Amino acid sequence: MFKRIGTLTLFLALLTFILSSLNVSAATRVIESALITTVQGEVTITRAGGLKQIPAFSNMKLYQGDRIITGNTGAVTFRVSNPESERSLGKNSNAVISKLKHNTLGNEFSIKLWTGSIWSSVSHLADSDTEYVETPGSKLRVRGTNFHVMVQSDGTLTVFVASGLVAGSTSDIHASKASFLVAPAQQISFNSVAPPKNMQDAITVVDVAKLTQQADPFILKAMLFSTPAIITENTKLEKQLNDDMNKNISPLIQRDGIQADMTINNKKALSNYLDNINRLISNIASESVRLNKINNNEMNVILNTVNQQIIDIERKISLQNVKPLHAMGGINPEGFQNKETERLRLESLQKEIQKQQQVLKEEAKARLDSSLETILDNKQKIDSVNKSILDQIQGRAEKTYTAQLSPEELKTFEKNKQQLGLNHSDSDPALVVTAPDSPGNSAGKPNTPKVTLVQTPTAKGFELSIRLKDFTGSSAIFGTEFHFISDTGVDVTNPANRFLNDSYFNPSNSVDITKTYVGNPDNGLTQKKETIYAATQFGTTSNIAISDGILATIPFSISGDGTFKLFYVKIVDHTGRTILELNDSNADLPPAFNFTK
């Protein structure tokens, strides 16, 4: 007897992800826009004030208030004309264009990066123009500038500057120095949950190996293609610093009243710092090849394109004889120990947060697994009772019917019954008790949420994608469960893997599980396999809107031939309200399909 889940367990909150509301005037949306220039993989746009996710495409316009989300293999580049800049978002990023307008007082652009990474290449920024990148717990003001911002899932913010200056501030009142200035070849890393007492202690020479390891290839390529602009800007800085040193003036880098954490009090210290800004891109290129982020052939093509735009032979990028950066380039030796202490503290904090996240995930999986077992056991008992009742009802009905038949008619009835295989012990489907349809899933209504399956052949079998449509608005979802029945010649590949689409379900606050049972449905002689896939959020009360997209993709391997069918679906919101429930008698279930070894 197969088993069925009746409810999903909803989990306690870990973090509440609150997105700012944005007020956008119609005039601004019409006049000011950015333009998408490159799209890779899954990238969706949600228009300001809307819920529907639209697939991004090249030459698509973006407006103030639009949200950009990239999937696990997604990335996108868009260009802003006023002020002129180019932005590249890496995989698993979530960002909102919070300000995009032009007036007589100057141009304004601001983007909120909630998670993920962004590479910004900004040019032609007038004194009256303003450029900001905001993250949870910090605000970065740009002047120049070519820089990278990354917000990790544990809340750690890292800002790396290749050229120009980035002035930042934290919103944490406990930080004694909440403002900071990052100069070329420097980075700052801290967690807004527990920032350092002195923000200067979080500023170091950029760790190229770690930067390259964490950045996806799309972002690294954007950095490399920005090389001519980086060199132009850093050449001006180099001249300024040399002029100051020749005048016996200790070079000083500052902006908006904030001084960079840099000590250059002699020619040796200046030489080390200038080495760093001149070696920077070659180190990134070399490390990208070493870590196989970009293969050698593609890198040679990129460098050939970039170097054609660089006039000074000494500044061209090369993979040969690349010298490392000076660990103390521009750093005050007296403050180095404080920086090392802060680095170790941040690493310890990250490990503790990751440990807590892992514990929560394991607890969530354990609760879901336990709930599945309990519910399945209870449902099995109910199904058994229902089966017994159905047997009694059919037995009485059959006796009443056959009592009215003549001997010849009875003989014909028994013969037909035998030919059809309809004997009392192995044919009758179990009586299924289901909740009444919710108002949102009545057949025939427009925009009724739908579930379809997409079968894609693979070398070992097939991938099964669960596609959801029109789960938006009041039909947005929180938890799901799907039951499949099949012949035994098919198995889930690597059932411990996560199959959920990270673009919809954030890995830090969601979990999924796959369970498989083998048995004889309805006491029949033929064994069948039931595969149960369930997924839910935890740590948030926000439902997830899916207008038309893949919820999860489950890989199956095939060891024989047979049929495969989805026979039960239940989808709920965060209150436990049923959004959609379908059973094996419902016409809205996708049709069965065959699989062949």
C-alpha cells in the first residue's frame, strides 16, 4: 500500500529578508533607463511594484525600482548612460536599482545588492553626480572607479578596488569608526552583524587568490576587459603620488574627509605600493588560469584584445613572470598586527555562522524527514481502513448484483471479470480521502496554478523538471510535495543532493528531501515504486511567486522499462493554506509517460 502526505511542516524563522519599498514616478520610468548588454544563463527581472518575473534579454531596458535576480549559472551586464557606467552581476545575485534619474543638479544612480556579487566600471562621473552601491549594513559611495562588491550568504561583505576610490560607511552604531576609504589594490572585509571596532583594521592589500577563487568567471572576465580604464586611472594616481614624494610631501589619499589606511613615508614604501597597482591585473589573470576559472586559450584571446588598447608596453598584461603583490604595500607596519587579528576574528565568525546554518539545515531536514515518516504511517493506516471499507462495499454490491443473474449471465460475468483481471483481491483502487478544492484551483478558472513535467533524456536515464505556472499573488508558495508512481526500473540519482531551483528558493533558508518506497499497491502482485519529493522554506515568512518556471529538477537513472506518473500534489503557503491539491483522479495532473532502458 502506498503512502501519502497530508500536510507539510513549516519551520521557525532564521532570518527575515525584508526588501525596501520603492517609490518611482511615472516620468522617471519613462525617461531614465539602463540597458542590458549581456545575458548568460538564467536571469529574471521583476518590474518595480510588480510580482511577475520576466526573463532578461539583450537590449532590454531597466528602470528605477527593477529587481535583477541571477540563477546558479546566471550573470548579466547592463550599461547606465547617466552617469556612464557598466555593471556586471555574477551568479546567485539579487539586486534592485534603487535610484536612476537625471536632473539639473546632477545624475544619480544607486543599486542595492542584497546578495551575490557585482563588478562596477564607472567613468565620466562629474562632481555633481552621485553613485552608490548599498548592501545590508553598509553604503558605498563611488568616485572613479573600478571595483568589486560581494555579499556572501553568511553576511560577509568584501569590497575590492582596482582603481579610483570607494568611501563607505556602516549602519552599525557599535563601530567606533563607521566610515572607511578603500584605495586601489586594497580590499575591506567585514560582517555587518559584528563589524570591527576600528574599520581600518578590516582594510588590507587585496588577497588575489581568495578573490579569484570566490568570483565566478563572468565577473573575472569583466574585470579583465576593464583593464584599459583601470590603467588610465591608476596612471593618474601614480603621477600624483610621485609628485608629492618629489616635493617631500608624504603622499595622502583622502576623500569626503576620510583618509585611506595607507602609509607611504619613503620611496621604498611608494615603490611597493605602485608595484601592487601595476601588477594587480596580471596577478588576477594568472590566478584565473591557475584555478581554471578561465582556460588558457580564452585568456590569451582576452589579453590580446585588452593589450591592443594599452599603449605603454610596460603596462600590458602578461601571464609570464608574474610577480606577487607586496603584502605590506602601502600598509602601516604598526597596524599590521591589528589587521591580522581582525582577519582571524572574521574567519572565526564566518565558521561559526556557517556552523549554525548547517545545524539549522540539518534540523530542518530531520524535522521534514520525521514529519514525512509520521504522516506516511498515519496515511497508511487510513488507506488500510479505506481499503477495508471499499472491499466490504464492493463485496456486498457484487453479491446483490450476481444474485439477480441467471446461471448463464453469472457465468458470462465471471468470465469477463477474469479476462479483465478484476478480481476482488488485486484490482480496486484504494479510496482516497482528500480535502475540498481551494477556491484557487477550480477547473476552468483563468490563471489557475498548474503543474507540468518536463522529461529530458540523459546518458543514464532522464531528468524530470517540475514546472510551475501562475503561482503568484495569493497563490505564491511556501512548501510543496509531489508523489510519483513508477515501475521499479527507475531510481533517483544521488538522492542526498539538493534539487531545488536556487533562483526561487534561497539555499540558506530552504530545504528539500526525496524518499522512495517499494511495495505492492492495492495488494497487487506487481511491485511498484513511489518517489516522494518535498520542499519547503524555513527562516522566513515570505511566500515565493513563480509565474512560469522550474521549481526543481530531479535526475533519474534507468535500469529497465516501465511507466512513470505523478499521482499526488500538494502546495501550501506559509500559513499552511492549501494553494493546490491534486490526486490521481484529477484531470489536471500531467499524463503518465514511458521510460525505456
